Amino acid sequence: MRFPRILLVRQRLPDHRIPDLDAAVQDELQQSALADRLRPGARVAIACGSRGIANLALIVRAVVAYFRSRGMQPFVFPAMGSHGAATAEGQAAVLEHYGITESFVGCPIESCLEVVPVGYTPEGIEVYLDRVAAGSDAIFLINRVKWHTSFEGRIESGLFKMMAIGLGKHAGAQAYHTWACNLGLEKVILQVGRHLLATGKILGGLAIVEDANHNIGKVEAVPAEKMEQREAELLTLAKTWRAKLPCDLDILIVDEIGKDVSGTGMDTKVVNRSIEGAYNPWPGLPRVGRIFVRDLSDLSYGNAVGIGMADVVADRLVDKIDWNATYINSLTASTPAGARLPIHFPTDRECLEKIWPTAGRLRPEEVTIGWIRNTLKLDVLGLSENLLPQIRGNPALEVVGPAFDLPFDSEGNLLSLFAEAVLPYR
């Protein structure tokens, strides 16, 4: 069976990276003077999440160094809902695999799944707070501000979401997602966040905005009283920096999904698929016909939430799934469809041969194909040669090298287009 040849294409995305990230974080914190609001020796709980934020360990270390230099006693705690299989040990392991260890960041790491209730929102939502963080003098948040994968709003994913889903741990995340079935997740996140801010326990947070290349383009120390306003403004900025697929595709090949890539395994607003499996729900984005997922990120630790968005997957992915972790996360988020197992086959060749006839083309060489590493990495991608007119018509795209056949090995599996030894432009 002959598929169209593939072109390696570079997508020119604006580069907003901060050249000296450590200095930028320190400058932001010094100018904020947030530590001046605390007494000397205060215990500061630094909330750290489970997303694959660029240089996260370096950022956490810089935040710890700031509070230590001002005479505080900082400690880090995992601010995660049900990631790490909803265990204290599992969540500490997630941080460790991001390089966030006591020796590197310079302070203790205290992981706990127990929560304490801290009152109710006007809608009657009971608010929960990590027990260890609740015993501190102040809580400082570190999180990326970006679009959410399930809804559009003024506040989506960022510091407010961390206050709700992260600080509430598994118990809070489960309760809030249940409330969201009726109120909407944005309203729940806002109400829980506002309630926690009113307690005076939240000192502020470090908001991070990444550019389309997954580089950190902005860090901002935000005091508690300005958090809602600034997060909304930073979300607007983040959306202007967002990367997209460059054109409509019949088949999108995704090398890996994972919780380190997106809360839904792959970004729904890149692949244009809802976590419930709805096709192309987001207007203004390229249409994607079928999704073939090849593997699971090692940093997802078996959590395959989002697999239900795929149309076909390779057996190697299925073999890596920790169904307990996947079920816990999917049920906690009230999105059981995200854990559905798609059609799967032993080899990549078989996956493609079985799925292409469902894409609306009469011959395999007519199928338009895109190929990405994951939904965070869209600067370099593969596009089928039959998309050349669209490529030439887009000034942001540059073809790198000649067209080549899909690189199947002797067992019928693809050699990753993005392996160091394969990428010819490096």
C-alpha cells in the first residue's frame, strides 16, 4: 500500500523566550516585595503542579531561593488533583521526575493527599485545602497560564485552576468537577479561587506564559489581590502566542500523548477534538479527520487520559497503560470518555492501513497526513507531499529537505520523524 511521501516542514513561530530565566524570576519576585508581607521565619508553602512547564525545576529553585533570602522557611508541595495515581508518593514522584528534588530546589518537599475543609462558596460548594499547605503561614502558587482544553472563558487554566483543582487535591478535584457538570468549570474555578483568596492564606503566585515554541516568554509575580485581573489579561496574551496545525488533515499522526503534555493527554485545541470525542468542535481551527497515536510519554507514568480522543492507537501504547491511574484521573475529572480504548493494532503500518479508508479518500496516496511529536511541539512537523500547495501558500512554513516515504522499519513500525538521529535539519 502506497501512502503519500512526507515532507519535513519547519513552522516559523515567534520566539519570545526569556534569555536568563533565573534572573527574570528573581527580578520579578524582588520587585513584587511579596515577602515583605510576611514575618521573618514564616513557613511558605510553594504549590507546584504536574504539567510539563519548560524549565520548571529551575523556576521552583529560584522561587525557593527568593523566600530563603528573605528569612522565610519555604517548602514545596504537589498541587495536583488526581495525578500520580492520587497518592502522596505518586505525586512526589511526579515532581522528582521533573527534577524537583529537595537537593536541587533547596527546601523540603511535603506531599500529602489529606485535605481540610475551609468553608463554602455562595453556590454551596465546599472548599478544600491541602492539609500541609493549610498549616503554613502563606501559600505561593507557580503555574502556567494558558487556554483550557474543555471550555472557553475569561479565566481558563492557570493560578485560579491550581487553587481549585490543585490545592483541593483528589477530594477537591472530584467534588469540583461534579459541580462543574451543572455550573460549568470556569464558574467553579472562579468561585473556589475567590473563596480561598478571601481567607488571606494565598500570598500570590508566579504566572508563567509560554510561547508557541514551548519556551517561557513571560514570568510575572502576581499578588493575591490582583490575581483574577492579571490572569485574565495573561490568558489573552497566551492565546495570541498559541501554535496551531497549519492546515486541514485527513490523518494526524501523534508520536506521544501524556499528562506532561496536556491535562487531556493531547491538547484538544490543537487536534480539534473534545475530551468526549466530538470531532472538530472548536471553530477557527484546522479540521482533523482521524487521529493515530503511537505512544505514551514516559513522564505520564502510565496515565493515558485522552486516549479516547484517538481513532486508532498502537499496541505499544496500550501495553504501557496504568489503568488504575487512568481511571482515577478520568473519573475524577468526570470525563470517562477520555479513558475509552480505541481500535488498536500491533504495528504502525497496520494502524494506518486500517484507518485511512475511513478518512473519506478513495486511494491511500490521496490522504493528507500530518505528523507531530506531541501537541506541545509544533515548530517542526511532517506533512504529506500532496499538501505542497498549502505549504507554498503559507509564508510561515519552510520545507526542510526532499520528500521521503513513510520510514517504516522491518517490523512495520515508524522510525520517529523527531528522533535526534533522524531530524536532518539539526
